[in-house]
Amino acid sequence: MKKLILTFSILIATSVATFAQKFAYVDTEYILGQIPEYKAAQAELDKISIQWQKEIEAKYAEIDKMYKAYQAEQILLTDDMKKKREADIIAKEKDAKDLQKQRFGVDGELFKKRQELVKPIQDKVYNAVKAVAEKGAYSIIFDKASDITMLYASSKLDKSDDVLTQLGYKGGSKTGTTGTGGTNKK
């Protein structure tokens, strides 16, 4: 009987502790969209990306031009000349692919530039989220913008504007829908 009472008491205490926890969420996409430094970093990354893409497209256009010229002159070329032209085309293709990988690959220059420009801003946002969580005594703050699916979220729990205020920016007033068809309730 004492074990049953003890177990029941532990269950009640755990239930009360669970209900006492505070939860909230933020929308990091929204937060980052309100930060001018992030917008500037994204614009710079877009500019660099477009510039590099044009450079790579120019290399492929040059390769295409070389290949068409080779096809047109192929009948007139000796076997040695054909092999040399083919080797030149293959070498240019390899160079273009290597440049593409160097610029846009997994650990490429664009990735490194993104780390250089965006990561400090993301770290700043994370620290602000942590400060808001500690200040508001929140047990958990979810990121609505990540892969976490929310079917419903009360807008009263959205602390995105608090994070922007913590960062020193003026947040807008977010309204709209949340999840799959549900609307925010204020």
C-alpha cells in the first residue's frame, strides 16, 4: 500500500512539474528577415554566386564553341590533331567542373563565405533566444522555421519580436496562419 501511495505521489509531482514548464517558439526566418546585416549578407552572397555562375557558364560556352569548331574541322584534321583537340576540350571541361566544385561544392568558397557572413548573425540570434528564454523562464523554445512541424501554435507563444528587441531591432507585428490551415489566435 505504501508503494502504491509513493508511486501515486511521484506521478502527481511529475505531472505538476510538467504543467509548470513554459514553452514558446520563435520564427528564425522572420527574425533574420528583420535584421539588415543578414539582408546585406544574403545580398552579397547572391551577388557573388551570380558572378561565379556567369564565370562558369562562360567557360562552358567556350568549351561548347571549341567542340563545335572541332566537329566542323574534324574531317580535315590528322589523327594527332584530333587527339590534341579532344584532349584540350576534355582538359577545359575538367577545369570548368573543378572550378564549379571549388566555388559551389560542399566545402567550397560560397559555403565558406556564407559561414563568414551569416554564422556570426546566427550566433547573435541564438544568444538572444537564449537570453529571452532565461529572462522569461521558458523551458523550451521551438524554432518554427526549422524542420519541426507545428500543427497549431498560439501567437501568444511567439517570442520572435522579443528576440529582435533583445538584438536591438524593432520587430513588426506578426500575424497570419500557422501550421496546416489553422490560424493564430491572439
